[in-house]
Amino acid sequence: LMRKLTPAATAIIPLLKKGEGVLESDVDTLSPFANIISGMSEIDADFCLFSLLRCVNRKEQHGLGFSAIASKETYTMHHQDIKLIDMMKIAFEALRFNFKDFFLDLQSSFPENK
């Protein structure tokens, strides 16, 4: 995943520095993230998007526990009520939660920061 996203690090880092919680709908954050994903080949975009979505679980109705929102084996969603915009929001939050420190540390190694 990082091999696919690192070339876009200069675009991703400013997005990660913004406040938490774009799940409320932050177009200024989601638009650039969507552009990064859409600029990839279909295979790379699916790989990145579903790699981020696979680590997310959601609470089941009626107290039945939690389940993954995306398949770990294929590029499919387990919950059909999740729309594309919601997938992008969730994927970005997963990126922020899991990789924010990596990208911010990476920024310090850029030549203009030395």
C-alpha cells in the first residue's frame, strides 16, 4: 500500500495535517484524496482503496458484534448501503488513523526540509 501511495506523499501530507474527522464531509480534503486515487490505474486504485477499507469494521444491528465492511479476499463491499462517497471518507480516515505518522515522518526526509 505504501509503495502505491508514497509517490503522492506531497499531496497526502497536507491533507493529513488537517483536523480529524472528515467523515462529516470535508470536500477540501476528500477532493484531493479522490484525485489521487482516480489518477491511479484501476488495479492500483482498487488495491489502495480496498486495503484501507479492509481494516474497518462496523457494528452490526441487534447487538450481533462487528463485521468487516470490505472483503479481505476480493475487492467487494460486505455492506451494500455504503455509497462511493462514504467509501472515500472511510478510506481517508483509515489512512489518517493508520499511516499519518509514516507520512509526517517521511516529510522530514524531503530535500526541501533539510
